[in-house]
Amino acid sequence: MHVKRLIISSLILLACFAANAQAVQDAGSVSTAPGQSLADKLIEESNTGAVYKNDYGFAPTPQKQRELEKNKSSMNWTMPSTLSGGGDSAKSSRDQAESTASEAAADTAAKEAATAIDASATIQSELPPSEPTATSVSGSWSFTLIDSVQRDLALSMFQNGRDIFGVGNIREGNSTLQVAASGSVQDETMDINIISLGTIGLYKLKLDLNGESVTGDYQAFYANGESLTGSAEGLKTA
């Protein structure tokens, strides 16, 4: 405010100087009467009483300019008719604004959580179905293979997931041969391929599991081209 008044006062003084400069007559255009000095003539003609006017809207005298300025306000702004948020005071308006912001943040968090749950459900739905747990068949087994003759088979079997393998002996009459076995277990079905050593033969057993016992059939293939089919049953002994 003080700076503004200083600026206005400076402008008023400049205007007064300009007015006096315009009121003074040019000495070359003034004629004097006998016995009258040039200075007296200039003062007389300069003091004509003409009203001072300028292009900037200032009053002709500092006193009048002050009269105009004292009724003006350096601040020109309007208070809002209502507070933001609908509150009837600054505190209530601020509380309402903070409450609205908290509700908006909570709504955003809830939407993000729902989006994350939907994304997780989508990922889980795209995963392949888990494989069922294979029935455990590890241990010692005793089988009977019957076609035109009866063969007795004893196996020690091991298991890795669905894969099974083992070693043992097969006996036909008075002849006993060593065998190696491999196969798989799926649901309640056990498939075993048994190869005899010495007299080469392949026995393919397809068996149904029922607890610790199995029943089914088999095919036998021999190195001389002979083949046969028969029934098989087995029991887990240890």
C-alpha cells in the first residue's frame, strides 16, 4: 500500500511539472510594454487561470487527486457466498472435503482389490487340471499266470509317480528264469511289461487294482515267434 501511494504521488508531481511547463509562455513570442520587464510579462501571461488537463486522467492539483484516491481501495475482491463442500464453517467444510477424499480412496482400493481377485481367478482357471495321485504299488508281489500251463511270478516293484519298475523270477514247472519289469499305474489300472532272461520272452499284463490285489489278463511273446494269452491275478505280500 505504501509503495503504491509513493508511485501515485510521483505521477502527480510529474503532471504538475508538465502543466507548469505548458503554462509558461515562450519568451520569443512575448511583447513588453514601455517600462515593463520581460520577467513580469511572462509571469503575468503564464498566470492565465486556465484549467489544467492531461491525457492520463489525473486531477489538476495534488489536493484534488488525493480526494479522488482516498475513496478507492487497493483490494478489489469478493468473498464467496458459500463454503466448498456445503459446510457452514471452514472446519466443517474441511472435514467434509477430507471425508469425501477418504471415501474416494477407499472406493479406489476396493476396485483394485476386486480387479486383483478377478485376475487371480482368471490365472487359476487357465492352469491345467492337477493330475490325480497314483496308487502306491511299491513292494513285493506274487502273481499267477494261467494259460495252457500255470506260471508263478514273484516281483519286487518300485514306483516313481505313475512309473513302476522292478526285478524278480518266473517259474514254469521246474524251470526258473530271472525277469525285469517296467510299467505304469493310472487310476485303478496297472500295466506291467515283464521280460524273461535266458529264454527270451515278453509278458504284457493288464491288471485292475482292488486294494492290494489285482486281476486281469496277459499276452506272452517268445523269441521263436510263439505267442499265447491267459489270465492273471496277483497279491501284494509286503
